[in-house]
Amino acid sequence: MSGTFVGMPKFPVAARAALEDTQLRHNLAHATSTIRGKRARLVDEVNEVSSWEDLRLAGAGVKEAALLSLETQLLRLEETLTANGAIVHWARDAEEACRIVATVATSHQVDEVVKVKSMVTQEIGLNEALAAAGIAAWETDLAELIVQLGDDLPSHILVPAIHRNRAEVREIFLRAMKTVGRPAPEDLTDEPAVLAAAAREHLREKFLRARVGVSGANFAVAETGTLVVVESEGNGRMCLTLPEVLISVVGIEKVVSTWDDLDPLLRLLPRSSTGERMNPYTSTWSGVTPGDGPQEVHVVLLDNGRTRALADQVGRQALRCIRCSACLNVCPVYERTGGHAYGSVYPGPIGAILNPLLKGFGVDEQTDSLPYASSLCGACFEACPVRIDIPSVLVDQRAKVVDAHRDSRVPKVEQLAFKGAAVALSDARRLGFGERFTKVGLGVARRLGAAAWTSARDLPPAPAESFRAWWKRTDGGRDESTKESGR
Amino acid sequence: MKVALMVTCINDALYPETGRAVVALLRRLGVDVEFPAAQTCCAQPMVNTGYLDEAVPVVRTFVDAFAGYDAIVTPSGSCAGSARHQHSLVAKRSGDAALQSAVEEVSPRVYELSEFLVDVLGVTDVGAYYPHTVTYHPTCHSLRMLGVGERPLQLLRAVRGLTLLELPGADQCCGFGGTFAVKNADTSIAMGTDKVRSVCGTGAEVLTAGDNSCLTHIGGLMTRQRAGVRAVHLAEILASTGSEPWGERR
């Protein structure tokens, strides 16, 4: 079974280890630049006939409108789902949601479920909870299967095994498939088509046997009581159609008001995630259809910190996220550290803001380190299909992290330093006085406190005088007696 | 037009020649630029690290220093971005209505150097001569926060003697990111190393940008690696003439 992120160190520590993984660096640089190129071409293509920016505005607008009327939308969703024959459950947190899923599965006396790739079930640790209840949860998305068989952790929202190469995948399949089901063929090569075929055989056995399927949902339409899953492989559709019972765990932020609201979102999502005009499989289901597909349909509507996020005036825009992972693919930090360094199933720029929103500030060091895991370059905001201004949220969250520690009995060195800087920088005379010692300061920095800087970078030489001192001495260069040429 | 130079704290303390280059350049273009001596810092280091309360007195000093000017010119896309996009947040945090209205008054008048030259003065050929091979890194805040776009390149293309080489992956962050450079030093260095690799691959002798903060980071990596490329602020290249060269070897 997969591991968990519990107990991960804070970002700079985890990143340091990840940066040393040359295979990871190589895989990520290759994969992210390929997908960036594909996405960019499709954005250009949209711009040739209409406007990508208008599409982004439409997508953001649909999600924002639903969030601003969340209670109404959710009650309506419950009503329409129920009318369609689905059973709706409400879960306050991960524990409640896992208990509901386990109870439903147990009531059908099963010891296994098949799973559609879903972020939310990873967020709540469903597989581990089901395992504790004696139920095996089989991941059926190819990349999630690789992660699960490798007893590994996902490192990307869309491509969770992005850190693995095909030789490693072959080795994992040979070693692990036989322990949980149909073994990989002994002559397995590392050809992608051969690996996919082995996964297909391995999974088919599980699809045909499983009586209970578990999914998330990309969208939930309040108007029609419809859930939507967008995927590439068709394995999701197997789980959504073959079992007798289907349990879908849906974050409450997934709701949109009307069927038409899906229009911009279904155009934005594949272009932003896989760099395709359209994803191969879009499955929609509205409760139970007699004689067709699962005859018992459960929907677990999950909060797990989302109402906390909704109360955050700056951060709530993160709930617009449609989990496309465009922000991961353009992020220069993610490209180098990979996803594990973020210590969460939600890595990258969106993870850096979403985790603190869901968990709170000043609660644990690891979560508090995430808003700082960015150079604020802004590439994520530029790429986000629903216009989440991630850099602004990061800056706001840094203030929330600092504020959460303001009352600590022992102030951090950093806090004292910034308090000192505030004093020096709020009066030009104090700053001018300090600048006389720039050379001394840089010298001290070189020898002592600036190891983080100087480990790989030189500090610049100190100038003979500050700009301020030059201006004063030469009357802004107008005093001819002090005139000198530039350098 | 009453024009102030906002030199920025890093240029004031570490790169006075960049400030002097802006003065020389603007005077050559007929602008009588003033240096309000009360200025200190734009407060970005505090804001971007989360110390909003500590940023309040610094922003107050900023608006006091620059009140009454028609244009405030700065050789930094990042500091211009801070003034234009973050000062209002700090003022809001202070709860001081007077500070909020002062910020509303001052911050839209802040221009990054290339914006001031191209948009306000309407020049792209500033009469510069710089006989070197140069590549240009568009720093993230200039590129994405301010959207300076082609302006610096238009200015560089008009410089006589200058050979401009395209930087591959130019829009990728160099990894400076303010306190990110020390809080996440390893990641910052990894990003910077890739940037240096791109810069060196161009074969340029000089790397230029509109921000000395990013150039301190990339330049610091380059000198440590004896890379053979020097970092020179855009202002110094634009100030340079045959009789008064700037941005030469140190």
C-alpha cells in the first residue's frame, strides 16, 4: 500500500534532498517542458479564433458564482441527487468521510473496491482507512497504480508517477503485481506500450471482480444532480459503470450551478492539464439509471477545511481550482524539487496555498513553510485557467504565518531582524548612517551569517560610498569640482 | 514635470553606479531629476516575508518622501511593482485612512525605468553607445507584475555598438525571489544555476536586466563560477556613451 505524507519535514529540508535526485530533476525538466509546450500551442490556437483570457474569465466566473452561493448550490445538489436516486452523505472531515465509505462498503460484505483516480480520496487518506477496515482499495489509474504498487507517494496532481521512469516502472510491475493480483508477464520490457498492456491485464481482473467502485468528481452540477469525471484512460469509466455500488467523495467546492456552467470548464481543463483540446473520456452520471450501471449510488459531500478556506477573503479563490496542474508544470520551484517536497497530495503552487488554507496557519511547521516555497515569479497565475492569483495569496499567507507566531514567548531571530529593519528603513538619516558600514556589514556577512547566500554565490564588493553619500557630496553630480567619469 | 529618482535601498547601498547612471541618462534626455533624500526602501522585503506591521512605517516614509512628484522613476521592476501593487495592502493593514489616500496618490506615479523612457518620454533611442555582446534577462516582476514587455529590448536594440543575443528560456525565474534566496537557498541556487547555464550558452559577455536584486543573485553565481560573463544593470548600458562609458570591466 502507498505510504503517507505524515511527518514530512518542512519544505527547505525536503527540497534539499529532492534536488540531489538527478533522475527526478531530469524527468521533471523533460516532462514539464513538454507539457508546457503542448499547453502553449493550444492557448495560441484558442487565441486565433477567440480569446483564452475570455475563457479564463468565464471559468473563474462560473466557479466564483458557485462559491458565493455555496450553501444554496449544495442544498440544491442534495435535492437533485436524491431525486435521481442517489444517497447523499455529508462529511465534516476526513475521518467522517472515510467512515461513511467504509460503512457502505462493509454493508455489502466486500473486501476490495476499485478506485477512479481522485485527489480528494488521497487528501482524506481513504485507502489507509479502508485497509484498516479490512478492505483493499485498488487504484486503477495507470500512474496511481505505479505509485501504489511501488509503495510510493504521488508527486504530481495529474501525473502522480512523474518522478518514475519506464525502467523503474518495469521493475515495480515485475516485483509488485504478483503480490496483489495478476502478475506481470516475465518477459516484460520497458516499452511504454508493453507496460500499459501489462497494467491493462492486471487491472481487468479487478474491474470484472469488484462489486464496489469509489470515485471523486471533477464537477457536480446542482441543477441536474450530475457528477462529472474527466480522464484519459477509460479505467475511470470501468469503475463508474461495472460495479453494483458506486461511492463518490466530492469536495463541496466542486459544485457548479448549471449544466451550461460546464462549458468553459470542460474546455479549460484538458487544455491546461494534459495539453489536449479534449480529454478522451468524460463520464457524467445523475444518480441511478435503472438497469444501467451501479444501482446503488452514494455521494459523500466533504468539507475537510473547505469552509475554513471559504472564510479567508484572499485565499478563498483557491477553491476555484479545477486540479489541472498547469501551475505545477510552469513552476520553476516544482520543476526542480518535484512534488514530494511539498509533503502533501497537493504539491506545487496550488498546494503551497491550498494546504495552509485547509489546515490553518501556525498549526505545524511543515504547512507554515509552504507559502515560502515560491520565488513569487508569477508564472502560476499566468497559467491558471481559473485565474487564481497564487502569488498574491502566497504573500497574504506569509503575513498570516508571521501573525500566527507574533505572540510567541521567544521571538524568532527573523522577527527581530525585520523589526530592526523597520526602524532603520523608516528614517533616511538612520539608513544613511548605517550605509557607512556597508563594507563592514558585507564583510561580516561573508564570514558569518550569510552562509545560505555565500555557499554558491559571491556577494558584491562594497562601493566606496553609497548613492546617497555621492549625491550629497557632489550635489547630485552638479558640483564640477567633484566631477568624475562613470565606470 | 517634477521627476524623482527612487534609487532603491539595494542600489543606494550596493550599486550607487546604477543610480548615477540613471541620473546621467535622464539629464542627457533633458530631465532634471531630483533625489528626495528622505527615501529609504519600498518595504518589499517585509511584505514578501510576511511582516506587514513592520512594512507600515517604511511605506509611510516612502509616500512622505515622494509626495508632490509627477513621476517617480526607479531602476527596478520589482520595487516599482512593490509600490504599485503592494503599498495599498500595507496601507489597508495600517487602518490609517490618510496613509491609504497618500498611497493612492503616489503609487500610480511610480515608473520602472524602461516604462518611463518609452511611455513617458517617448524615446527608444537614448543615444547610447555600448560596444559589447549582451543578453537580456526579463526579471519576473518586470515581465509579469508590471508587464514591461518589449520596452527594454526596444531600448537595447537602439544602442549603437551593442550586439543583442536572445536568452533561451528567458521568461524562467532566476531563483532570486527576495528572502526566498536564503530561506530556500538550495532551490534558489538550483534555479540560478540553470539560468547561468542559459546565459553562458548565448556566448554573451554581458548579462543585463532591469533589477540589480536578480543580478546580484545571477552575477554572484557567475563570479563564483568564474563564468566569464558580467552582470550590468540596463541603466548603465543606456547611460553609456563614447565619451562617458558605463558598465565597463571592474
